[in-house]
Amino acid sequence: MTSSPTPGLTRFNTSADGDALAALHEVCASSAWASALLARRPYATTDALLAASDAATARLTARDLAEAMAGHPPIGRPKPGDPASSREQSGMAGASEALKAEMLELNLAYQERFGHVFLICATGRTGEQMRDAARTRIGNSPDQEREIVRAELGRINRIRLTRLVEEESA
């Protein structure tokens, strides 16, 4: 990754706490996660920031995970007007109507079973891969699924943080 601070990392490190916290909430809706990352500023490298993110994600309680998941739209229905959400879910953009309908049904069944949105790091995945993951994961126990969700959230957070600190301008 990065061995010295990028302009974006420097900007993140030196921004006002409120601005940094707002940027972190765009990455992950968990207040505990965002507060943990804010408290450890400044970060010498992107790798240090990502390691802090991984550690904070590992410490999230079930309530913190629920808060984080509440910030994610269902697969196949990105947040309107949110280019990041659309970019991350681009694998569903060209999906057939049948696949979109099946994904909607799986999202609803998953949410009914687990009480939260089906969370997957959709970046780079096709609609079929996301559907297949939902089909498989719906059979998991709640404990198994919570740890899979934690891992998926960690991947999403890493991608979003990297984008945040590697962009040249805010």
C-alpha cells in the first residue's frame, strides 16, 4: 500500500474532527468504528489507517454491526444519488430483470431471517455471484452470519477508506 502519507491522508489527518467524523460516517455508519478511527489520528500511512479500521471492525458489538449495516442499501437497490453505492453495486446494473427479481426476493428472505440487510462486499462481483452468496448464506446460523458480515464490512471499509485517502481532492 502506501509508505508515506498521500495528500488525501494528510487532509484526513489535519481536518477538523467534525469533518473527519463526517467522512468516516460516509465510509461506515457505525459510530463506534468512526470514533475509534478518529481517536487514533494522525495516521502515518494508509496501511496504518487500514490496520486501525480492521481492529475497530473486529471490536464491533452486535449493536455496532447493526448500526453499520443500517447504512447499507440492499443489493440491487443502491442509494439514490450516491455514486459510491452505485459504483460498488455495478455488478447488478446490467443484471437481467429475472436476476434482479430473484435478488429482491433473496434480500427480503435474508432480512426476515437475520433482521438486517444482506451485506456483501459487492465491488468486483457479478450479480450472479452476489445472488449465489445470498443463497448460500441464508442457510447460516445467526452467529456464523454475524462473523461473515463483520468480514464483509471490513472489506467494504478498506475499499472506501483507501478511496477516501487516495483521492487528490475532497
